[in-house]
Amino acid sequence: MDATSKVRVQDADFDIGAEIAAMRRGNPKIGAIASFVGVVRDINDGDAVSTMTLEHYPGMTEKSIGAIIDQARGRWEVLDVQVIHRVGTLKPTDQIVLVIVASGHRGDAFDACEFIMDYLKTQAPFWKKEVTPKGARWVDARSSDDSALERWQQDRR
Amino acid sequence: MSAASITLLYFARLRESLGSAREELVLPAGVNTLATLRNHLAARGGAWAEEMATGRKLRAAVNQTLVQGDAPLKAGDEVAFFPPVTGG
């Protein structure tokens, strides 16, 4: 599997049901599917968010997420993966990101899904700019995201 | 792009504060690593000095791969500077 082919960056929304159905179709080895959907919240750092605009680094985005998928495949049994990340202007309740991992068993699917998401948060070149009553501002990176990553580096389960 | 030049890309806050998304730069004498490039850009003053300052939270990628610390540069490289990422 070419990992970068499992990554889509798009303005359009996605349908998790359709994506999972496409993954399951014709693959009887799949016994477990874990997924994660990230959604735009209406409040960030105490301020109401009206809209959020995401930009990315075309080329590097696909390459870096592809590398993250390859790392996950090296650690767990991963039969298939789909990552979709939206860019452009989004509003609260909109979906931002989707990660789906298919495996033979749930443990591998859960762990690989969380691993991919934790790495994506700190390694994939996306940036959010949000509009609040105080004006437009670039969202700051969170140290809790770095902590989430360190867990995978120490805990080679 | 001339043989001795690199492509520089700036994203997010840097793109806005520097007023530039992309430039071609002929590598000046002595500029052959990420650190020496950063110093060279900081010497432009103003927003450049501010964004490229040591201690500023800045990430860099060479040929679309994140670089920790310093890295050698060569003609033809694509070098990107950006703030810590905030996707997902």
C-alpha cells in the first residue's frame, strides 16, 4: 500500500459511513475498524469562535501523513487506512479531520488510530486561524499535544 | 531558478508577518546550513529579525521533511519556515 495514496486534503466535507463502507468492501480479513473525527468547537481558549480557516503545505502534508501511516504499519497490524483532512474556512460543528484504521483485531485498530492522530497533530503541516469577537488570530500549538506524542515514544506497547 | 539558488516558503503567521509566501534565494557565501540561513534572513531586519530570532518558536522543513536542529543546505533545496503546526 502506498501510504500517501491513503491521504486526502480537501475543501469538501466527508461521509464517514461511505468511507468505512468503501474500506470494508471486498476485504474479509478486516475484523475491526477504529475511527476518529475531529470537529470545530464553538469556544477556544475562552473565546467564541465564529469561523476557522485552515491552511497547509501542499506536498509536505501528504508526504508527512504518509510517513506517519508507514510508522503505524510498522508497529501494528494495519490492513487499511484512510486519512482525510479539510482545509479552507470551517465553522463550529463542521468536521475537520477523519482517521480510519482497519485491522484484524480491535487492539491494533484502536492504537494505530490514536497514534496516527497524535502524530498528525504535531507533525503534519496544517495551521488554524480562528475568528473570535477579539478578532482573527493564529491558534497556538498546545503542549498537551507534544505530551500525547511522547507517550508513544516511551511506551512501545 | 538559477543553479545556486534555493526556494524558500513561508506559511501561516510567518507568511503574513513577512509579507511573503515564496521566494527564490541565491545562496550567499557562507550560507550553507539552516542556522546560517536563518541568521541571514534575520539580518534583513524588521519582521524578519523578529520571526527568525533565536528562541522564537519556529519549525523548518527541508525538501518537505521536518528538521530538528540544524541541517546542511544545497542548491535546489526547498526550505520552508512555519510556526508549530495546529492541524487535526
